[in-house]
Amino acid sequence: MTLRRRPVLAGLVGAFAATACGPDHGGPDRTGTADGPPDPTAPAGTPGHHQPGVTTPPPAAARLAAYRVTAPDRTALAEVLHRLGTEAARTRDGESLTVSVGASLFDQRYGLGALRPQRLTEMPAFPSDVLDPAWCHGDLTVQVCAATPERAAELAAAAAAVAGLEPLWQLPGFRPDNDTGRGGRAFTTNLFGFREGAGNLEAEDTALMDRQVWVRPGGGEPAWAAGGTYQAVRLIRFAMPLWDADAVHKQEAVIGRRKDNAAPLGATRETDTPDYAGDAEGRVIPLDSHIRRANPRTTESDANRILRRSYSYRLDRDATGNENAGLLFVCYQRDLELGFATVQRRLQGEALERYVLPFGGGYYFTLPGAAPGAEGRLGDSLLAAASIR
């Protein structure tokens, strides 16, 4: 499959005139409710199986690819999903192949319109974005995660070989200093030199995942969607020369954390809670810092938390000689508006905007996993619902 490497927005738009990205950790994560939340009376551990690659620990390498589905009819679409499910079942321990679908798959082609997940739309352009259409949206995404770049490329190639898929864009990712073993949170260091992971949801907390990440019965969602989740993808380029020119204390003020140990400014440990109440004027942690905008730690903002699963990326220099590196940001939540979009809006005007350029990505719905023993039957809950309509 061809990896699109067109220059991302000539000259980096004046080395990032004004851009945005975003949640609360050591670097950029960009991160609102349509018709109310899922049914609060639904019990934890609700029906619906989950694909790996969401709450499972993220290994050191990944590739994320978007496709247009060219299958001529629903039967052929079922074959595409089942073949992808078969490839997913062939992954080794610690690896994953995760399939998500975009809003465009629910057009007139396959008669799925009435079954579209309630909160699945095309990702909008936020005010600070400079989106390149060649790097946006798609009928379907495949996220593969593995221990090495070579193995991730092998898994991605197997998925790309499935008939009925036309490649749109693909980006490889890596996690420097990857650490997946601390209390259900995964930690890494981004290309700005700050640790990511503090403040992220604990993926091992199944009750928390049911509340914040997995779609549950009720709330207007189609029954087939239980066990799935909403995926937001942001491709974010970093202005590395601009960032590297700043002194460490300026970088720390932009992020709101120390660079050496990831502790919130004014604290001593990475796990310390930022003292926003005692710093109302932002003398210690600036009011426009990344962590303060992303998660103000109020009762209301607790509902906006998302599960981040991001990777760094580095491609060849562009035609103007600028370094092309940044963040392959991926997050999961049960409600895109309540989660990613709300945090995204809070981040507008943050100090980090001048250093980051969101240029692509999209909104997708990660399909429920195949039932135990139904190897390769990915997408069956959706397809069965379509057949009985």
C-alpha cells in the first residue's frame, strides 16, 4: 500500500501561525452530547464484546490506515469485515488489529443508514485546524499495534491486501520509552520531550471503561453497537524547531508540567493533583497551559475524560526541508461530543497552539468484537441487524 507523503501544507503555514491540539498529560492530545447519555440503569459489563487495541496495553509500534470501501454490495462488505476479523484473529500475544467505521459507510450503498451509531458524524474542522482532505475521514480504519515497526508493517500489509478496500492514507507510529505497566495507565514520551499518560483513564478499571468508553444499551444507540466505542483520530504535526528554540521553563509553562519528572508545576510527583484552587490566578500553572485547559478538574469536566492511545510519528522531511514529525493522536469514548469535542473546544487559545498543526484524521466507530468462538466474524452484529430490518 502506498503511504501518502505529500508536503503537509506548504511551509507549515508560516511555521505554525496559529493551530491547536489537545488532554491532561505531558503533551498534545486534542480532544461534547447529542440526545443524552447512555441509559444509566444499564449494568456494568453490558452485552457486547470488545475488540483488542482499545483498553489492551499499547505496544511500542503501530500503523493506522484509512480506506474507502469498494465492495459492491452488503454481501461483499460482510466478506471484507470477516476477512479483517480473520487477520485480527491471527495476531500474536500483545498485538492487535482494530477495525472502526466512519459515518460515510452508512450512506445508501449498503442500506445501513438507519443503523448508524447515533453520535457518529464526519469530523468537523475546528477553528485552529488546517486540514488536508487527503489525510481526512474514510469509510473504515484499521489500527494495528505490535512490538516492532516491522511487525506492525506486516500486519498493516495483510489488512491492506483484503479485497474491497481502497487505501486513502496511512501513518506509522511509535512510542518512545513505552511503559504499559503502571496501574492500568500507559506512559510514553512525546517528541516535545514530555511524558504522556498522567491523568489518562485507567484501562484496567472495567467499571470506568463501561462508564466512559464502551457504548452500552440505551441512550438511543442501535442495539448492535453495544460493546463498541467511538474513535477520534487527529494527525498533529509539531513545529519542532520553534519548540526546541524555547527554554525548558517556557516549555513547562506551556504544558503545565515539569519536563524532568512530569510533575504538575508546583508539585513534586507525576501523580500529584494540580492545585488549581490554590492557584486561581495561574501564577504557578498558567491559565492557558495545556493540562489546565484540557482537564480543569471540576465535577463537570470529569464526564469529559477520554481514553488516549497515542503514538508519535516521524516521516521524511517535506519539500521545503522542514521536519515532518508529530503525534498520531487516537482516543476512545462512548460519546464524541461529550468527550473529544468538548475538550477540543476548551483547548482553543491554549499556549500550545503555536507549536502544533492538526492536519488530518476523522471520527469513527470501533465495531464490537466478535463473539467468543466466532473467529473472523467481525461486524456480525451490524450485518445481522441490517438483515432483519
